[in-house]
Amino acid sequence: MLPLESAATLQKGEVGVQLEGAEHGAILGVSAGSGTVRVRYGLDGETDAAIEGSILAIQNDDVPNSNPDVFTMRLGVKRQLAPWFSVTGGLGGGGSAGGGFFSPDAGFVLAYENPYFVPLFTARVGCSVPFDRQLVVVDEGSPGVLPPLTVNAGGTMGFRIPLSPAAETSGHNRASFLAGLGVTSFWYGGGTESPQAVVSLALGGEVVF
């Protein structure tokens, strides 16, 4: 999923709950929508841990009696190394009609933190390792394919708008609106195929307690 986050981490004991919706469009025409629920927990003021669950639905699926949905879970951690820079890492997994997969990732976040408008840039690399693979028919009448090993890399440009600016520095409960535009490239089959690019637009909101 498209990560929407700035470099800031939660204070120790704080909890952030984020809802995110996104539209994803491949250059070659495949489109999908996704929804994500993400919960963060502040560990020590410079590190927070996150758990998220997502549903990805292929919107132009023309194959009858098929389930195009993908269900995922991810555990992640973010460490703030400077007021404007954080590193991230995580391990996800999930399943679909094509079987199961697990997916490690690593990345970084750049942001200009302030109480009013926070521009941000994120970059992430990862891979998807399939298991218990099942044949998937992507076009009616075509032969089935097995999900391959997939490598991905992408970046997101966006912003975070604090809805309660005074709370950004007071430590009180606060909320933010987030938006981002991202591009992700996928390499299939160990890089033997041409990469597939996907453009994503995501909107979200987070409340911190």
C-alpha cells in the first residue's frame, strides 16, 4: 500500500489510529482500490511501532467466479534519526486467490515538520515472496499463471496538515489530514520481465491519543 507518514514519531505511550484509502492505476490499464487501517504506538519518543491491515480490490476484473481481492497485514517500525529524517522497516504478508505471500520492506521518510503544513517524501523497496501458489486466470480464456517472486521500489510525494496546530507542540490529542501521490515499479520473475509501473493517489486521516 502507499505509505502516508511524515518523519515525526509518537511520544512514548501515544497511540495513533489512521484510516487510508487509495486508488491505484497501472500504466497498462489495470486499476485497483485499497483501504488500510493503521495503528501506531510510541515506544521511546524516537521510535514507533505499527500494525496495519489492508484490502486491495482489482476493479476491472472480467473473469467470472473469481475473487480479485487481496488481504494483507504488516508489522513495521520507524526510527527518527533527525527532525526531518526517519528510517522504516517492516514485514508484511497476506493472501489472495493466487495463494499466500510474505513481504519485507525498508525505506526512509523526509519531511519538514511544523504545526501547519508538512511536506513529505517517502521511498521504499521490498519484495513479495509467494508460497502455496495457485493458478490465476487474469483474462477470460487465457491460461492461468502462477504468482512470481516480485521486487518493488517506489516513492511518494505528499503532505500532512495538522488539524489542531497548537496540539503539535503541546503533546495533547491531535489529528491530521494526509495526502500523497506515488509511483511504484514492480519487477517480476527475478527481473527477467519488463517492469510494471503503478501510479497511486492516497488520502488519509490520523488521530493521536
